[in-house]
Amino acid sequence: MTLTQMPPNAVTGHWGTPMIIGDIPLDGLLRDSIDQIGIDGEPFEAIPAGHVVADGAALKAAIQASLNALAIEQGAPPVTDATIEVQVWRHGYDEPAAGHPAEFVAWCYLSASAAPAHTESGALSFADPRAGSAMTAMPGLPWGRQVMIRPVPGAHAAAPGWLTTSVVPLERGQYAVVAIATSVR
């Protein structure tokens, strides 16, 4: 579709920002040891992926497929590899808004506590940091609003590394186990 086909005063995408949002089926990918992770512990913990991921190759393939879909959308060469880090987030953890040095970044919630009292607690938040994006919902502005991915097992997002990402603080009694992948060329 071209902008000339749009009716006058239509909301259009001025600065396209491809992003993948979906679910990765976790059946058969995780070890039973993931059930031993809970609310007790430090707010942030990096753990070896093999501690909770049984089929690292399958998880990596699913995430790399998303990274390659982003590469295609941006006309970039395919992502030939990805590094995966597994993190545990607990009460008190949050991450301020920042970009990432990798060209593409992906997240997948591997495990999470029951639904938090506040629906956005522990969510990933994405916003367009470019000038002209007010980071609020306004028709006609580029991107125009934040996108949030709630902490639900299997929830997955992939985005360009320059896109601003943050983690909403986790509340008491909440935890999430998250795989974070960065593109490697």
C-alpha cells in the first residue's frame, strides 16, 4: 500500500518499526528444574541456560526465526547466530529505558509466577525513542504508543536493538524467568 492510496486525514505509518510479538510453545523445551525457581532470592540473577532449558537448540531456532523475520523486514542480512542469556527477575527488579548494542534483541518468558495484582508488573515495555514520538498514544505520530508484553510463560517479543526497552518493576511475590537473545553476525 502506498500513502497515495490512503484517504485524506488517515492515520499512516510514518516510520515503520518492525517488531515480532507472539508466543513460543515451551512444551519439551524446559527442564523440571525451572519449577524450583520461585520468589525467594536476589531481585536479579543470571543463570546458566542449561539449568532450565532442556532443548537449547530448539529455543534458539525459534528465537532466531524471529530475529531473521526482523532482518527481512529491515532489508538486513540474515542473522547467522544468537547468544542466549537466562535471567531470573524477582520483587524489586526493574530496568530503566535503554537501547541495546545488538542489532536485534528478543525476549521469551520461560516461567512466571501467577498473575500479579498489577497487570503491568514485570512486563517488558517498548517505546520509540526517536524525536517526534511523544511516547503517548496519538493518531498520526510514528509508532505513537508503548507496547507492553506481560510476564506469561511463552510470551515472546523481538525488536531492533535501538528500540527503547524497559522492565516494569516486579511486585512482592512475583518472579519471572526470561531468555534474552541478541543477534550475532
